[in-house]
Amino acid sequence: VSGGELFDFLAQKESLSEEEATRFIKQILDGVNYLHSKKIAHFDLKPENIMLLDKNIPIPHIKLIDFGLAHKIEDGVEFKNIFGTPEFVAPEIVNYEPLGLAADMWSIGVITYILLSGASPFLGETKQETLANITAVNYEFDEEFFSNTSNLAKDFIQKLLVKDTRKRLTIQEALSHPWITPVDKRQALVRQASVVNMENFKRQYARRRWKLSYCIVSLCNHLSRSLVKKVLIEDESLRNCESDSEDLSQRKATHQRRSSIS
């Protein structure tokens, strides 16, 4: 996808109103709505999987990618799994409970929280702490990051980050939420007046990219070491095999000489 990641694009902006932000969230919702209409859950919604078709237009079109964990939800068929990126997974995944389309809605809540503030609602110092925060729904709207965020936006997030899947917004309810689809002029004006915390978004995004790059380099180094080790083991096995072949040839030659002398 030539346009790159959505968050890469947003990190280049000096300012962003909530109204502009909702245009991107709306596109994410539209993509998920299509999947959910087919009873398909993505199960790995995160910034790295939200791409732009072309970033050189005012409002780029979004494309969701990486359907490796996607699963068709069938009525009457229980589906459980522990997978996904810890920072974005729903409580029911952590608790190994039956999964459905609602898991995607939780992830959208996390993505929206990060987009508006730069902060991550459940991210802890360790993976275990992150998962514990998720199961406890331990998050808050820190004034440092959300001082210019509208109550409408907070309400949208709060209704997505609900532990009880039956009370969590469905995709249709999310699309109808007044933050996404204002029902009056006042709500529309609130979105225009409220802004994204771009300073913290840029800072946290840079840190996120550095951490991701570090993990990739570490993985590559690990794979390189594993490959070298594998080659050395195979080389040693080959030498042992060659040595055994030479010993066998020598024994055969010795046996033949002895037979000739006899």
C-alpha cells in the first residue's frame, strides 16, 4: 500500500481537530462494518494494520491489512483463542473466553484513545502488567493528555472500552454515535473546536517507532544467530558424515588388501 501507515501520516501534521480525526475513525469503522456484516472478526486491529492508499490527497482513503488472525464467527460455534497484540486485545481474549465481533470494537476504542492523546490506555512496563490493566479495565483520561478532548470523544471511547461484550458498542452503534455522526449543530461545533494532542502524539509515536525498530533488529539478530548456529551444526554433521565415510573407505581398503595377501 503506497500511502504508508495512518499514524505515520498523522505524525507529520502540526495540528488536527477532532472533526478531522473522526473522518479517519469513520473510515476504520466502515471497513470493520463490512467485515462484521460478513460475520468476520479481524482480531488484530492496531495502528500498524491501518494503511493509506494514497497520502497525497487531503483526506486519504484507509485500507485495513493483515488478516492472518481473522476468523468467521458462526452462530452456535464457540471460538476461543489467545492471540493478537497485547496492547490492543480485548479482556475476553486475555481471559480465554468465547470470542466474537465485539473484540474488534475494543481495539477501535484503544486506537481512538491513542490517536486523540498519543498515550496508550493500558500499556504497562511489562506484558503481564499490560494484560492485567486490560482485564481490570484500568485506564483514565489523564488531564495532561486530554485537556482539549471533548466529552463526546471520551464518551465514544468509554462505550467501547467496556468489559461486558453485551454492553460494548456494536459497529452499527459506533457509526451512529454523535461523535462520529453529530445529530445537531452543537455536537458538530464541539468536534471542530476540540483538538488532538499532537505534541504528545508525535512524541509517543516516535518512541513507539523506535521500540518497534528495536524489536525488529533484535528479532533479526536472533534469527541470524539461529541461522548461523544451524549452519554450524549442519556443517559439523556433514564433517562427521564425511569422516565416517572416510573411515569406512579405509576399512574397506584394508580389508581388500588383507584378502589379497591371503
